[in-house]
Amino acid sequence: MESEFIQESKLLIFRITEEIDECSVQKIRRKADYEIERYMPKKVIFDFNRVTFMDSAGIGLVIGRYKIVNMIGGKVEMANLNKSVEKIFEMCGVLKLIPITKLEEAV
Amino acid sequence: MFDNEMKLEFLSKSNNEAFARITVAAFASQLDPTIEELADIKTAVSEAVTNAIIHGYEDKTGVVKIVCKIKENELEIQISDNGKGIENVEMAKQPLYTTRPNLERSGMGFTIMESFMDSIEIESILGIGTKITMRKTIKKMEENLEEDDFANSLRG
Ligand SMILES: Nc1ncnc2c1ncn2[C@@H]1O[C@H](COP(=O)(O)OP(=O)(O)OP(=O)(O)O)[C@@H](O)[C@H]1O
Ligand SMILES: [Mg+2]
């Protein structure tokens, strides 16, 4: 996962580059929590553009971060979901909590 | 009986998850599934394998077994463990039910398996283990094409 913080808007972007499962999620979670604590962002966007696989570990990941960011008064959004990732979030009601937003993939 | 069959056994380590789902997907690909069907199969396998590793064996290491069978255009996947078993299967199947909320589990695994596959059976005995059997019929290429033609003709 790569992260980018935009100071002016206090926006923290997490670009997930790996497949999300039980095996990979622990490392992603640790890094995300570290960066959230470090920057105290107003908004966090998870960019799924390069995620080729995700199972229910992804639900726990975004809901867990949502709770933390919510506590510090920030918002969480998701971008660039492929069909199967969107299907999983939709099915579990995650989209009602964490909306989809537009985000261009930076080069 | 079956047209094709494969068996896979591996240790209950989470870094075997990708290997397990990719192997099943490779075996399933002889049925010519669409990319979406293949993604659904991989996700369902990942759910069952993760459950065997984190709930079945918890901190212990055991063997996870997968048997895949193909008959005509139906794929059957059995995923089993000799772990601790499920106390109440009906409860476990409920969306959002999880015994490990502290691990950031969402309790959606069985719901995902149910909706991504055509059917799922759960057999479990406390202290003995758990076996999940999932089935999915892969539509033949021509049927997919026919459906596309039909959809296209509706669009005009
Ligand atoms: N192989 C297994 N052995 C023992 N218990 C299991 C097994 N599979 C599932 N369970 C039990 O069933 C419950 C529900 O499983 P399910 O996969 O739906 O949710 P989860 O694994 O808790 O969360 P998620 O899959 O969303 O990360 C689990 O919390 C666990 O108690
Ligand atoms: Mg699960």
C-alpha cells in the first residue's frame, strides 16, 4: 500500500496495491493506522484501483479504519472499486456507511 | 462418476490462501467461466479457507484439505479442516455473526459464500472439524453468448 497526504485539504489517500485477504490485511492495517495517527486527516480515501482480489478481510479493514477516523472527526471514502470489490461492499451494507467517490490515479 | 477431480492439502498458514484460491481457479478454468464467475469462486474459496485457518485451527497449525470435482458443467468444492468445529451452524450462517470481532472480522464470510456460489452445505462436529461443500454451475460459452445476443437485441 502506498499513501499520500495532501496538507492543504488534510486528505490522506491509501492506494492499496496488494490482494486483500487475511494474510495481507494485517500489514495494511498497521500502516494505515500509523499514518492516520501521524497526520490526523480530515478525510481518508481508500483507492482500490490496483486491487485485483478482495475477500471479507477488506470489509473489516475499511470498517475498522472508519471507526478510528470517525473518532477524530474525519470522513472515509472509497474510489476505483472494480465490479467484484463493489459487489462485496454493497452486499454487506458498507456503501451506506462509506460512500464511493471519484479519484484519478496519480502517476 | 465425475469427469475430473483434484485434491489439495496444505498447512493452515494464511500465506497459503492465495495459493489455494488460485489453484482452484486454475482447475475451474476448464469449464470456461467468465472473469466474474472466476472472481466469485476465488472469493468463496478464500472465505472458507480463511475460516478453517483462523476459526478452525486458531493458533494451532493443522491441515486444510480441498477436493474439487467437475461433472458436466458443475463445479463442486469441498473445503475441510480437523479443527474445533462450529457450535451452532444456523447462527454462524447469519450475516454479521462472528465469534472473533476483536480480529476485525465482519461475520460476512458465509453470506458471501452463499451469494457467490449456487449452494453451500456446512457439516460440522465440535472437536472434530468442519466441511464446507459449495457448488456452482458454469454456463456454457454458447449460453453466455446467446444471453449477450439477447441482451444486445433488446438494446437494439
Ligand atoms: N472452519 C470453521 N471452524 C470453526 N468455526 C468456524 C469455521 N468457519 C466458521 N466458523 C464460525 O462461524 C462464524 C461465522 O463465519 P463467517 O465466515 O461468516 O464470519 P467471520 O469469519 O467471523 O468473519 P468474516 O468472514 O466476515 O471475516 C465464525 O465467526 C466462527 O465462529
Ligand atoms: Mg470468515
